[in-house]
Amino acid sequence: MTASRALGISRDKAYELIRNGTFPVRTLALGGKTRVPTAELWKALGVEGARA
């Protein structure tokens, strides 16, 4: 949900893109949940060299 907000899309649209394989960031299916690696999200948003 955080990734979808950061990308400016709805949660439903994000899951649709994930199902279609067109989400703009790599996703990980872990234990029944879908995760987006933070560093990859930052890169997709144009935030280079960001630190947590």
C-alpha cells in the first residue's frame, strides 16, 4: 500500500499491475503477502543514494 501511494496509484490498481506483471518495481511474494523492496522503490521514484 505504501508503494502504491508513493507511485500515485490506488491499491487496487497496484495489485492489478502486479498480477499483470507490469508493476514498475520488482515485487516479492512472501508468506501470502506482496512486498516491494524499498531501495528499488526509491530508484523508481528517482531518489538516488537515499538512506533509511
